[in-house]
Amino acid sequence: MAVSGVNGSSGSSNTSSSSSSSSSIAGNFDQFLLLLTTQLKNQSPLDPMDTNQFTAQLVQFAGVEQQLKTNDTLGSLLSLSAAGTATNAVSFVGSNITADGATALLKDGNASWKVNSSAAGQATITIKDSNGSVVQTMTRSLAAGDQSLGWDGTTSIGTKAPDGAYTVSIQGTSVAGQSLTVKTQISGVVDGVDFTTSIPSLKIGSISVPLDKVKSVTRSE
């Protein structure tokens, strides 16, 4: 199991931003307090500050103090939320997930995608390696709705592609002559979690799946 980037740049950035904002408000709070006390010390006994004006300044004083407390509370809530998200992401390790995506692993001569086509028709399927080079182009008939697409790793020149991540793209035309809308999903067993992005990513080998792209989860036996 691999878990990377627990102290990721995103978390540090949020903490730094929150601290900077809090320091700014705290500085304004101290300046306001200094000005208010200086004004009270130097007011003329014969012409004291107007009661309504003094009350309004006290209200501002209380408002700034409340903002400081609110920022501290929000910071604590964000930390708790991030910890909860991290714990939730780690719980996926060892599970089989299905997620939106076009990149699947070729392993032991097998790679597969779940495909949903808007209608029945003919489609050109292009498979590229991790460098973006086309390794296979083939024509397949698609039915309307959900179906599976498998690839045994055979390239366009008849050789076997090495194990790794491969991306599929599908362009097709329906029997009525209209362009097909084809959605793809991938599946696999989660073997790690990456925390270096704002949304934790689940790792299936070298493939990263953002947590919000997961559609289903099953526990592997």
C-alpha cells in the first residue's frame, strides 16, 4: 500500500493563507483597540465623546473580536474535514472501484473499459500509451447502453504492448448516421492514495483516480 504526500502543498497553502488572514485581522483588532483607548484618554472633559458614537465603536470592536473567533473555528473545522477526507480515502485501499476515466492498466495481456454508448453503431477505437503514441486502432460495433470493451495488448503491427497505462478514445456513428456519445469508465483494485492534490487521488497501479470520480466500490475478497 502506498500513501504519498500526506503533508501536501495544498494543505500547507491553506494553512498559510488562513494564518495570514488571521494575522491581518488580529493586527487591525490591536490597532482599533489602541485608537479607541487613545481617543478616550485624550477626549476633552468639557466635550466628551458622543454616546451613540462610542456605542457604535464598541459594536465595531466586538465585531472584529467575533471575526477572529470565527476564523479560528473555521480553521479547526477545515482541519477536521481534511482529516476525515484523508481517513475516508485510505479506507478505499484494497477495494475494487469503478470510476469515470479513459485510462486503464494493461496487465498480463488484458485491459478493459466499461463503455456506455448513446446508440447502436460503428466506432473507431484508438488506444494510446502513456506517451500519447497510438499503439492500436480498431473498428468495433457498439450496442446502445452499457457494455465492456476488452483489449489483449496486441498493437497495430501485431506485437504485444508492455504492461502499463493505456488510454482509449472512441469516435462513432449511429445506424441513423449521427455521432455517437460514448462515455468510458475504468475499474481496478486501489493499492495506494495520493494526497498531493486538493482532492485525494486513489491509485490503481500508476493510474490516479480523483476521489470525486468514483462511481462504485466493492470490497475485494
